[in-house]
Amino acid sequence: MIKKFIQKVFGSGKSRKPAPVKRGDGWRVYSQVEHGIHREDLSQAAISVCEGLQREGYQAFVVGGAVRDLLLGRHPKDFDVATSATPEQVRSVFRRSRIIGRRFRIVHVMFRDETIEVSTFRSSHTDAEANEHNSRADEHGRLLRDNVYGNQQDDAIRRDFTMNALFYDPAREEVWDSVHGVADIQNKRVVMIGDPEARYREDPVRMLRAARLASKLGFAIDAATEKPIRPLAPLLDNVPTARL
């Protein structure tokens, strides 16, 4: 069933030529005038989490799918925060919070009717391999545990697709992009960060996620991102049913 689904979605995927976008070395920071996101469109809980961590001297950004959806004029279903603070440090800032998870240790910060998921900046798998205690993969390359922390740039490049590696700072109303994610959103492309085959082996569910994002957003899948999917589809058989 999964293989038929992938074949159906990816049968006619085509790559599009990206439009020229102003870029500098490292991060490209977009102002509110450029990105068009309005602070009032964010969850007040997410803003409070970012501001609370920033007051304590930590970096904190709304990150991932919420930023992508806001750039597309959609209303995010939830808001995640990424920070330089460790889970224990986040826990010390917010009384109503708890640390959860083993594969990825994160913090849930609870408000009245909303829970904000807060994750610490993590390093890429390449860096994480140096610390076997905190990072472990199975024989297929799938990551079973990854709790090696890094900086904001590390965190960006270890995320799956460029559209999901954007950081929004509600205090300065800026979008931070180091992987050309804004350009890929503008050009409606699903693009994997890094080597697609290696990234799918780390987490085969990314193949399904590529299909879902392309279908949900009406995007094309980048040719290099699409190419390994059919031959690697059997890896999904090794993924726990709960994750699928």
C-alpha cells in the first residue's frame, strides 16, 4: 500500500528552476517588509516562550512548519520553538513544563489551552556520530537516538527539507534562512537538505513526508530529492507502525 502511494504521488514529479534571490554568506535574514509575516498571526504562547527564553539570555525562534505555513499565508495548526537552551534549562525557565522523549529529548511548555514543543538546537548526524552515547543508528542507517546538541546553523542543516529549516524571531520580526528555504517555497519545491539517500536512510518516514508536503501544498518534488525514493521504499517496512 505504501509503495503504491509513493508511486502514485511521485509518478510525474518535475523540478523547477529557482528564481534569483538575494543571498549572502551564511544566514539570509528577511525583514518583516520582505517576508510579510505579521506577529499577531502567531500563537501568543509561542511568542511568550521565545521571549521568556530570550530574557534569560538564550536564543529562541519559532521554527519549522509554522514558519513555512505563515509564509504561504496559511494558519499553522501548532507552533514549535527551537532554542540554544538545553531541556533542563528550558525546564528551569517555565514552571509548567516537562521533559519528554528518548529518541529526541524535548520540553513541553503548557499554557491554558496550548502546549508549545521546545527543542534544543541539535548537531547534524555527521557530528553526532562522534558521540555514540547520545546518537545511535540501526544497520539501515536509521537514527534511533539523537540528543547531541549544536548551534543554530547545525540545527538548520540537520532538518529534513529546506522549507522546514526556517527560523522566525518574534522579537525582531525576522525570518532566518541558511538553506535557501524561502526561495524553494517561492518556487514551490520540496528540497531535501543534504544527500537525499543518506537522509532517507536516517529516517525513512521522510519519504512519506515528502509525498504529503507535495500533495498538501501543491509543490513539485526536486529531482534529486525524488530519485532515491522508489529504491529505498522497502526501508519503510522497518519503521514502527506508530511512526507511520
